[in-house]
Amino acid sequence: MTIDYSHARELMVEQQIRPWDVLEIRVLDVLARLPREAFVAESHKALAYADIELPLGFGQKMMKPVIEGRTLQALDLQPGDEVLEIGTGSGYLSACMGELAREVLSLEIQPELATGARARLDAAGLGNNVRIETADALTWDTERRFDAICVTAAVDTIPSRFTQWLRPGGRLFVIRGQSPVMEAVLVKADGSTESLFETDIDYLRGAAPAPQFQL
């Protein structure tokens, strides 16, 4: 069976993304153009535009399209922005942010995922302004500062190092809290926090809550 990915992409935007209050034209345009199917495993291509998480291997998952759409809208990326992504995963969100911003530096803890994401970006002719590094964001450090930071997995509490990497006027998108009720928030460089929506996704490696022992 031949899948009309262009039509599937259109349906994703109109039936999933828009109804979840993603109305920013630049974001909708990117989601309507970029080939999400190029960033999923061959065995999951038929599900590339479904409203579900997709396995990436190594215990990691690709976020639902609606979460990706809300993430991009919240970050409000501008053409001159420099972006830090924590968790490259498939490379799809990296590609989307690369279309919206000037430059993206993406950190991926799993070497195989970092290599795979780079290969998919190159094969799709995307991400010329996306650089992927294999690193653990919980121990990595830099003197560089960013206009926007996107964390693609949940944290129990937001590490202070993440907000320290923001430029004045910068913003950080992250999902925090404890499963099954987590909160997506936008943290500003001035310390203010905006609550966006509730969801439930997997934790960033090393950022899950400590186990609670029951007597």
C-alpha cells in the first residue's frame, strides 16, 4: 500500500495540531512541510503522523505531534535565535527548530541516536544549521548562552544549569513533575514561569524522581 504522506501531514496539522491551540502560522507551516516520516523507523512509517508516541530504540520515544507543535509555539523561535536542544531523539524536532531559528545545538546522550539523527537530517536535506553533540546535559557545560532551550524529555525538577544557559530575554521549554501528571512550562531568564499544559512523557536520563520507599 502506498501512503500519501503529504495528505497525512495535512490531516495531522488540521485534525491534531490546530485543535490543540497551535495557531502560530510559522509553526504550522513547518509542520505541514517537513517529512516526519523521514525521521521514524521503516517499520513505523505508516504511523508517522498518528497521535501517538513512537519508539526510537534505547528506551526512548518520539513525542506526539501535538506536543511537538505546542513546544514549537511556546518557544516562539525567531530567525536570529540560537537554540539549545536537550535530547535530539529522532532529529525531527531539531529539523523543525532549524527551520525557525538561526542555529540549533542539540545534545544527545545516546551515541547511536545522535548518529542516526544526523544521518536522517542529511538524507532529508535538512538541518544544515543543526549541530549534534553526544553529551549528557546533566554534566555538560558551556560558556555559551542561548535565546531558547528545548528539553524533549521530562525532569522531576528543573536543573539550575539549564536556566543558567539562557541569555537575557531567553526562554526554556521543559516538562516537569511526576508521572502521570506532569506540567509543561516556559521558564524565562528573569525567573518567571508560565504553565502551559499537562501531559506525561518519559524522563530525561538521570532526571527522574528518586525512588520512594514504602514501609
